Amino acid sequence: MPKVRTPSLVERDRGLLWHPYAPLDGPAPYAVTSASGTRLHLQAADGTNFEVVDAMSSWWSAVHGYRHPELDAALSRQAGQFSHVMFGGLTHQPAVELAERLVDLAPDGLAHVFLADSGSVSVEVALKLAVQYQRATGLPRRTRFLALRGSYHGDTFAAMSVCDPVDGMHAEFPRMVAEQLFLPRPPQARLVNGELLSDPHEVHAWIAVLEDTVHRHREELAAIIVEAVLQGAGGMHIYAPECVRAARRVASEHGLLLILDEIATGFGRTGKLFAAEWAAVTPDIMCVGKALTGGYLTLAAMLCTRAVALAVTDSPLRALLHGPTFMGNPLACAVAVASLQLLESSGWQQQVAALESGLHAALAPAAGLSSVAHVRVLGGVGVIQLNVPVDVAAVTRAAVEHGVWVRPFRDLVYTMPPYVSSAGDVAAIGAGLCTAVARVHG
């Protein structure tokens, strides 16, 4: 009898599973066979095996790398007690300890925590809270939000409504999401001797638009929502901290709330523990996620000030109207506590500073390529921006063959490496990205 060939994992996947922003019959994914430290072991659809440096931290979350013994131990300890209990009417040590640590780490004034399933859900909760706050203070008409062009805040419906309405991924749902107001993308900033600098005339002009827009729409706006200093999926755009400061000032002047989305930037990625520190502001509401559990489990949090929380508590409803089934999952909270402890004990400041220095040097050769429009670095973020749309499959394959895992999008080939990446890892990432771009786009 002839042997029947067993389909590979990639073959079993194709046409069965949706992958993020990809068609069912899109390019074949790579199968992960193991992961440790900063390395992934992959198998391509043709059966070729690769060992690669992870340049993506699994979409910016695995900051401590893979199979970290302290995070593994925290997960195991909690599983030995209980893996999940409902959070309605119950509490537990991991959730309380995590909330205490978040309040200690967050900008001064943020005092209350809502634990959410994901970054998108934390944004949903933040937007709900802002509307409930305005209603509680006697302003029920304030239900709209002011966001930025180039913004990205998640894939759920309220979060989609504050993403870029034209160039964003969610422009396909025009009648299904609320219509919000948008400011122009803030002026670009560049890192010079540890400071983010922009053209002051461009900044002043942008602030004038902000002030005029809020003045005209102040009766209907509940809050301003921005990604602080770095817009992520909207283009890896680094912008002037003065714009965040102006948003804080204008929001306060008109009784609006300021929501900072720190899901991608929180916990050190930009060189500050929170990107809000670049602007020296405290928001009324802040969302965090991604690196919160070190990439182990999905978890996010929404933090708010005492004034915002008390307004809702003193309203007839009294409660914040959201309650996920897996809210405060003990496994996720226990790993998050361990991840935050590890962040502090491992010296994240030195780690991210080393990433920034290494990425400057490693990505510099890309600036000489004809296909490259701009190269920029901030903290543990390195970006090669092309002057053409990136050939995602071809650049990915070329980078993998050079020993680097990368996931480009739009016109960007970028990296956010794990904080534990060595100097050799960073050099390899730079060489892999530069080589891949040169091979595919010239």
C-alpha cells in the first residue's frame, strides 16, 4: 500500500484559519515549532526550517523574550491555585496586586483600574467612561470624540470610530461606526540628543487648529483621544510632545477628558516608562496592554483619575457599564505582576537605551537605498519607510532567509525587538531588514 502523506501544519491551516488582515487563501504562514529567548524556530510551507531573531516582540508584547523562567514560574504557580474565577462579586490576589502596581507606576493622579481583555476593549471602556462621566456631570450631549488622522486604537466598533477615517483599515465600515471629529496628523518630530524636536511653526499651526476645533465643537465632545508621541499601526509616526501638552491644556479648559492610548508605547518602548512622560502630562484616562503580560496572555487595563471615577460613582448608575467574562483573569494578572517586577529589576531603561543606540547604527545603511524615504528610531522602535508600498511576502521571506522575523505593513519595514535583545541580535535585525529591503525593492 502506498503511504498517505500527512499534511503539514501550514497546509492544515490554509483555508481553515483567518489570520490578521489576511485572506483565507493569502500567502502561507510560517509554522512556529519552538521559541526561546529572542529566537523563533520556523518552518516554511516548502518545509524549510529557519532559526530567526524575533524583530517584532510578537506585535510588541514579548518584551522579555520567550520561555522566561520567572514568567513561566508565575504562570505555573497560579495554575496550581486556580486558573480563573469570575470577577463579579469576587476578587483575588493577582488582580489586586496588579492594580496596585499599575497605579504606582502610572503618571501621578491615575488612581483606579479596570482590567480588560485586550487593548481594543480597554479603549472601548475608556470611551464609555468618558461618555458616562459627561452625563454624570450634567452634559449628556457630549458623546463624540476628537481623534487624530493617522490614529489606530483597535478593531472593535467604538475603537474603530476613532481610528483614521480615510487611510485607516476601518474605512470599510462607514455606516456602522459613530462619526467622530479628527485633527490633522501632528507635525513629525525627530530625536536629537535625547529630545523630540519639531518645526515650531508647524506645531503652532497645529495647535491653532486644535483650539479652533474644540472651541467650535465643545458642546458635543466628551474627550480627546491620542496615542502619545508615537502613532503605531497608523504609520509609526513620531510627533511633537507639544501637541500632547496642548491637547491636555485645551481639554482641561473646556471640561473634556484626555484619553492617552499607551497600549503600544507603555512600559518603556519609547525610552520613557509611558510616552506621556515626553510631554510631562497626566491624562484623565489611560489605556495599557501589549507588553503588560510580557506577551504571555491577553490582558489590558484602563486607568483613570479619582475625579473621573467619583463622578461616575456619584451618578444614578454608579457603575462603569462593562464587565467581560474573563475580566481580571488570575493567570493573566499573575503573569502581569511578574512581568512588571521583571521590568523593574532587569533595568529596562538601560535595555531600551541599548536598543535605541543599536538600531540607529544597524538601520543607518537603509538610508542609502533608492527605495527608502526615511529611517527613524525612538527608544526600542526602528522604522524604515519606503517610497513605495512594501511587498510584504517577499520582504518577509528575504528577512527570514537572513535570520530575522519581521512583519512589514503599508510602506513600513519596522522593528520593535524584545528588550532582552543582545547587541548581536540588534545588529542581525538591522542587517536582515536592510538586506531584505535592498533585495526586494532596491
